[in-house]
Amino acid sequence: MSDDNLVLHARDVRFDWSAVPIHWVPGDPVTTHAMNTLHLILPEGERWFVQVFGQALPHIRDAKLREDVLGFIGQEAMHAQAHDGAAEHLAALGVDPRPFIAQIEWLFRRLLGDRDGTEEQRHQWLLERLSVIAAIEHFTAVLGQWILDSAALDDAGADPTMLDLLRWHGAEEVEHRSVAYDVYMHLDGRYLRRVRTMVVVFPVLAWLFIRSTRWLMAHDPTRPGKPRLRDYFRAARAGRLPSLRQLLPAVWRYLPRGYHPSQEGDTAQAVAYLAASPAARAAS
């Protein structure tokens, strides 16, 4: 399917978490909680995406891009809702994520929230935040393609409901991977800002995911112990987590002037999964 012919729309998915165990990758709490970081970090971030894109909408002059932004906003809002449900299930299992989520709320609502100033200063802050979203969306597309390809999680016996959440979300990230970048290029497009933002965003994302995994492991009532670096490398070698060999080159792919998100991911594969996803099929 051509990306130009793709019409983005939100899918009103629902997930039944009642049978999902605390370690939904059997015998692998590190992989489980490394993935569970998404339920702690993403909902607040995605609500922030929706807020910032809502502020950008009046400035968008291209009709197709405006339509894509509206589809993006609907999808991101649904992602936040779905991961909120998974976070509530974690709390029911004895891992109450609210103290950590409060820190994520501070990051997006205070540090990256709206700022006072002149009209020009507020507009520049909007452009700065759009460049941050474009950089983040590059990685969500990379991770979305990874989870679509991750047969090792099926082989490990990962819970099918959780896998469907991650793959539905990942497929939509691949589906709308160009929108944030196209909005940034439409409204600003400065190359140095784009590169500078990526240099900041990648280490911050890495730090957040490491910190969140450590927090979840520390508050897991089964007391699985502290996550060790060798546990990550073992899971990555087995294909249960993305490896540094997959993540680090993704940074460099973003940096050339000729980069465009359409170079990442497989739209046809994403659309095919969305047609087969149990949750997406039930929503349609």
C-alpha cells in the first residue's frame, strides 16, 4: 500500500487484562518489565503529543497534512488509553506505577509544557516541541517495526493479549511514522534544530527506559532482583528485546539532510497486522 493513499484513523480497541500474569514473558522479568516501561512512560507522552499537535493545527496550510494530523491525534489518544489500562493491571498485580508516573507527568506537563512569553517566543517553543516529537516518533517507528518482527517473543510464550497491544500500537506507529516529521518540516524544518534535538532525545529516552525498568523490578512483589546489564544483553541476543546494534544505527539514520521517515518500517506489514489484530478486528 502506498503511504500517500493511507487514511489514518483511530481504532477503538479494548483489551481484557484479567488473565495476563505479572511476568507475561514466562521466566523473564527483565524483558517483561523493560516492555512494561511503555505503560508508565507513553500515556503521558502521548497526551502531550495530542496537546502540542492541537496547537500546531491552526498553522498547517496543507489539507492532506492536516487530515494526517487529525488521524495521528486520534491514534495517539487511543494509545494513551490502552496503556493506561495495562498500567492499572500492573497496579492490580501489586506493582502500583503511580509514583513513577507522577515523575513522567512532571516531565511533560511542567518541563515540556506550555510557557509564557511573547507570541514569537511561544511559537518558537511550539516548533522546539514539534522537533522533539519528530525525534521521538522516529524511535517509536523503529520500535514498532521491531515488535512486528519479534518472533522470539512468540517463541518465548509471551502473553498474546500483551503482544497484541504492543503490535497494534507498533503497527500504528509505523502507519503514521511520517506525520510528526512532516509537520515539523512544514512549519520550520531547520536542520540544525532537528539534529540538536535528536542528540538530546536519544540519551533521555534511554535513561527513562533504564530507570523505569529498574523501578519496576524493584517494586515487583515477586522480588526478581535488580536488572543487570548482562540480563539485557542475553534478552537482546535472543531477540526478546531490541539490541544496541538495532538502536544505535537508528540515531545515525535520522541525521542526514535527506532523511525521511518513509525510509523506516514496512507500511504493508503494519496494515496487514492491523487487519489481523484481535483487538483491532473487534473494534471494527
